[in-house]
Amino acid sequence: MNVLITTLNAKYIHTSLALRYLKAFCQEDFEVDLVEYTIKDPAMNVVSDLFQRKPDVIGFSCYIWNIEETIQIISMLKKVMPEVKIVLGGPEVSYDVEYWMNRLTDVDFIVVGEGEETFHHLLTEMKGEQKYHFVYGIAYRKEDEVIVNPPRPKLDLNRIPSPFYFEEDIPHLGNRVTYFETSRGCPFSCQFCLSSIEVGVRYFDIERTKRDLLHLIESGAKLIKFVDRTFNIKREYAMEIFQFLIENHRGCVFQFEITADIMRPEVLDYLAEHAPPGIFRFEIGVQSTNDMTNDIVKRRQNFTKLARTVTKVKESGKIDQHLDLIAGLPEEDYMSFRKTFNDVFALRPEELQLGFLKMLRGTGMRISAEKYGYKYMDHAPYEILENRVLPFSDIVRIKRVEDVLEKYWNAHRMDITLLYLIEREFASAFDFFQEFGDFWEKRGWSRIGHQLEDLFTRLHMFLRERDTECLPVIEGLMKYDYFMNYKYKPRKVWWTHEVRKAEQSRLLKLLARQPELAGAEFTALGLDEKQLHKHTMLEIVPVNLSIYLSLGEIKREDTLLLVYYNPEESDRPQTYFVPMHMLREVSA
């Protein structure tokens, strides 16, 4: 029996951990082929490839991001391979199972919930006596009737062979994301999350976990994302893994989902002292700071403690943090969400993810949707359209905030400029992103592409049209940010140069002759005039950037911004600031 398991990943760089668990659990008794596609692959290409592999059984791993594309592929497959057995599994089809079996008549079986042991048992019956009523944890067809068997008891995780030793995966570890779990389950009961349905947390043996991690690191993995719902729920376990990774990381980056308000101070102190910069990333779900909303969705959260953790981690300078918000939770209207956004943005996370509530099958939110007046998409991803306190018009406006937040803050194209605007020119961070998002929409920019210079010119146009105060100062900050986006000397800029060619030559000649004008660090470079012409950019800005960047104070003073792109170091450029009065005095 030729068994094939597959899925449509969201992106090529992603890998399916679920499929690898299935293969590892079944491969001693069955020949299991594993192949992955993406949701961008044309359905005809996927079907053609599957057809040529001549499987007897195809198992699809199903999620909200791929279910509709998977359905299209299954329909085409059954037309050209009517005898093939189709098995679905994954979180998207593990709830409302009868609905899926009735909707998808081409599907023969659904594996419900944790799949390793169930799928193995199902294959055994398919190959043998076909007594499917013995297979706990599946749905199947008996003539025209859909049968849903009782659920299977939870598996001892240490019975599952490790999924990280397939030879075919090794060459790709360096350029794809490796997903990893040390536990299954979640201790919390958030009503919008599927993890709330599974009671209790089970752990893999820690020595096995260390062995697998070391194997991946030594085999060239560059990014390992832990999919544990709350990695730090068991402090001793988390600390031991953190310590192990610090000692063995070899430049690999590790991303964890943590619950910040239960992070112990001693853990934070240990990370601040011992973690190398950049190897850890924390993803923290805040979702809402509205207490009533959190009570309704059964989310226990102490925002004061959470903020303390996020601040302490940020001050260490070691770990990037990704904070999540969910718009559309019950009883959080537009103004309440504005407050939530501003509360969280005030923590200055490296990335702030603004998502919208999805009414996932099986969750408490979907069950109580009518109570809060929810309207949502009929098909995956089941995103909300409105509820009784947040009309569709407000959802649309918040979508614009999400759009420019991604393009500007999360992309880190002009952090210096954005922080100036948010702190000094707009009522709040949310108001800046909302006003700018509305402007983007009015101009139709959300429907066309953009390059780096477009981001700057569009922000500049927005600021100019709203008569923003201190625009010359802001333009100076924008120019600085623009230069800092490049590893090598840029060929063009988005503004008209303040420094004409003749003046540029004069200034570079002066700096080559008297480099001490730009400071000791610049002098130490030992650059001659030719090198300066080749590797530097000059611009005059109306604010002393040295004072602003170090102290946050605005001193209106014409300043030469000198940017040196080191040809031997493809990293951030070096910048030097020289008050223009000093250069004029020397020239005189």
C-alpha cells in the first residue's frame, strides 16, 4: 500500500511538523512518502504531481489557511483517481466533523485530533480487515452513513519517534523554518483559541528534546520556532532549555511563545546576563488590555506584570519581542481597541502584530457568537465582519491601521522618524497609524506596490498635506532613516539634494584635509578625498542629529550629515554629524 501524506504550507520556507510526526510514527510498518506544497502552487500542478506518485492513500493536513485550496485539489484528484483513499486531519477538520464529511463527499476518512496513533491504526485496518469501527479518533463512511467514532485517549508523547532525522530534510535546514515542540496542550482557557479545548500539558522527555535540538543545530538549522502554546509555563523545564541553547546555539535563532506575566524575575535576570544578543525571540499574546473583554474570553492576564517583563527584556537589548493584538474581541469597541493598541505600543515592541478575531470551529467564541452579535466569514479563515459594538465600518478602518503598521513600524524602515511623529506630532500611536492609513486608502496606494523610496515619499506627502508642524526637522530625520536602510551607498534619494555638487566637492576636500572636524572616529578611518567621493553621502539637515539621537532633544542648527558606507563591512553605515558653523568658520 503506497501511502502519501501532504499539506499546502503558507510559504515555501515553512515545514510541516505534523506530517513528519506521522511519517516517523508509521514508517516502520508502512511505506510513507511525504511531500509539501504551498497555497500559491497552482492546483493543476499539485494534482499532476500527486497523480504521478501513484498513491493508494493520500493524507492531507488541514488548517484554516489551506482548507479551501485543499478541497479544490481533492475534488480534482477524485475525478482522475477515483480509487484513491482520501484522509483528512489537522485542527481545521477536527471539529464539526459531520459537517466536513457531509460537505466533502470525496473524503473517505477524517482523523480527529492528535493523529499519530490514530493514523497508524487506520492504515492497519485499511491494509487488513477494514474494521474501522475499532479505530478510535476517526470519522468514516459506512455506505451512505457517516460514522464518528469515540475519541482516542491521549498518547504518551515519548512513544512518538523523533521527526527530525529524515535525511531528505537535512540539506534544507539552513533556508527553511524548523518547527519544534517540547510539550502539547495549554493550561489556559482563552475562548478564541483551539488550545483551550485540550485539558492539561504533556511534555516530551527533556533529554530527548536536548538531543533533537543539538542534532538540528549541528545539521545547519538557522531558525527553530517552538510551537508550545506557553513555553515558560514550567519554569524549571524552560530554564534548562534556555541554558542548553545558550551553551549550544552556534548562531541558530530560537523563537518561543511565552506568557509574559508569569515570567519569573530570576529567569529574566539569567537571560539578560547570559543570552547572546539575537538568538532568542519572544512572541507574546497580549490580545487586549480591556479587563471586561479578558474576563469574557476567560483570559487571565496581569498587564502590569506583562509590561514589566516586556520592559525588562527590552532593556536587556538581547531579545526581540513580537506582541500580538486581536481586534474584534467581545465588548471591545473602536475606542477601547485604540486604548489597547496604545497601551501595547507604549512598550515599543520590535514587532506589533495586529490581527482580527477568527471564529475557529470548536472554540467557545464560535459557540457564543450569537450572544455578542457576531457576523463572520462562512469559510476559513472565519474572520469577523462585525459584532454588536464594532461595526464593519470600524473593522475596515482598523484594517488600514494594520496595513501601515506592517509597512512602517514592523518593517523598521524609519524608526527614528516614526517615534518622533508618535511622541511629538500626533495624539497617540494609534492616531498616527489611523490617519496615515486613511490617507493611504484615499490615495489608492493599498492596491498598488511600493518600493523603499515610495514609503518615504508617501509619508512625506501625508505630512505635508496635513500641514504638520516642524516639517523641516522631520525631513531631516527621514533623510537619516533613509540612509540607514542601505548597506551600500544608495544610487538615488527621494528628495532634492540640499548640497550641490560643487559644494559637496568643497566639503569632502575639507574633510579629507581636516578629518578631526567630524570627530576622532572619523579621523581614525584615514579616508582620502577619492574614497570620500566614492563611499560617502552628504546632506545638510536643520537639526543637530547628534544631540537628538543621544538625548532626544531638538536643537535647531544646520548640521552636515555625513554617511560612510564601508565597502569591507556589509552592515549598517557609519554616520557623523558636523555643525555647519564649524565648517564655515574653518573655510573662512
